[in-house]
Amino acid sequence: MATKNSKERIKEIQSVTGLRATHFADLVRVAQLIYDPGGGVSGRTINVDWMDFEIPAPVVDNLRSLGQLYQYESPHVDIDLVWDGLTAETRSWFIANRGLLWQIEESFPALDED
């Protein structure tokens, strides 16, 4: 749960970047997919060329780390925690590509539909 200072910081991040909570949730879901495209299903191996989604290698590396950190979490992680885990390059990519995140997520089959 976000503290008072954290809530103020979240508002500042959103104001400066134009990003909403849904964008951050989408980013966490994409990070989880980058870390484990198979969704944790044993024996399910999926090899993905993330450049097909126009995600540069350094951004993939940063998001993979974020995905590992939040592997089993709800995608609704406090915005300031997510923001602090992003490199400058990933932040720039995120701001520029926020509208594509849900499309990346939709490119993978949902586990509850298997």
C-alpha cells in the first residue's frame, strides 16, 4: 500500500509522464511475459524475438528483471516502485510505447483459456 509520500510521488510521475495506472499494469504484465513467456507452465517453452515487438535488447533486459521481481504479483504494483525499477532507456521506451503494451500482452495466449 502506498504511503502519503508515495502517493504524492505517484501523482508527480503520472503528471510528468502522462502515464496512468493501467499503463503501469500493462507494463508489469509485459515484463512478466518477457521473464517467462510460457507463463510458468511446466514444459511450455516459448522463444520470442522481442525485436519483433520493437523492444530493444537493453529494455528487454530491464523488463526481464522487473518481470522476475514481480513474477507472482498482481500487475497493479505501486507505480513508484515500478518506475524506480526502470532504466532511463526503458522509461523513454515505455512512455513512447504505452499504447502498444496491451497488444503485446494479447499476442500471448491467456493461461486461463488453455
